Amino acid sequence: MKKVLVVDDKASIFKVLSVYLKNECELTYCEDPIKAIDWLYDGNEPDLIISDIRMPKMTGDEFLLYLKGNELWSNIPVIMLSSEESSTERQQMLEAGADDYILKPFNPTELKARVKRLL
């Protein structure tokens, strides 16, 4: 089964994703990018990462740049979640290497289709 890492400071997002993706993949949750990086360094490698942008300690865009700048994880597809409608931010995330950018609140079935496409 494919593995998906969800990085979001709101556990409710993980709970929603768990309901809709439980049959598609195995989900792991980290509440901030620092913990996600530790999890990756522990030898875990997901097939996909779903990350919020607005988080404490390290922002999602900093996390994305860190991932794409590290040869160990640069090939992992990343979906960025944002509660802010900004074409500038969307463009920046896509140019930085995000594979998709989805606005919150999102349609869970649409997100499921996008996850399946990337897996």
C-alpha cells in the first residue's frame, strides 16, 4: 500500500483525509515540518506528501524548498494546502516544485482524485 505523509498543524485535516483516503493509502501524520523532517531522517519514505503552508516553526513553503533541495526526497510528489486564495502563492509553490496546490476548505473527493493521480 502506498504511503502518504500529512503535515498540518491542525489534526482535523488529517482526520478528514483519513476518512477519504483510508482505502487508497497508509497515512502518517506530523503536526509540523520539523517533526516530518525527523520522520524522514528516521528512514521513512512516503510516496506522497500533503503539506499545509501556514504552520508555526517552519512554513510549508520552507518545508517544500527543503524537500526539493535534498536529493533524498526531491523526487517525492508534494501537494500543498492553503487557506489563502492567492495566484501569486500558487505560482510560487508550483515553481518551487509542488506537484499540486489545493485551497482549503477542499472538496475531499477532488483531493482523493488528485492524490490517486500522483500515486
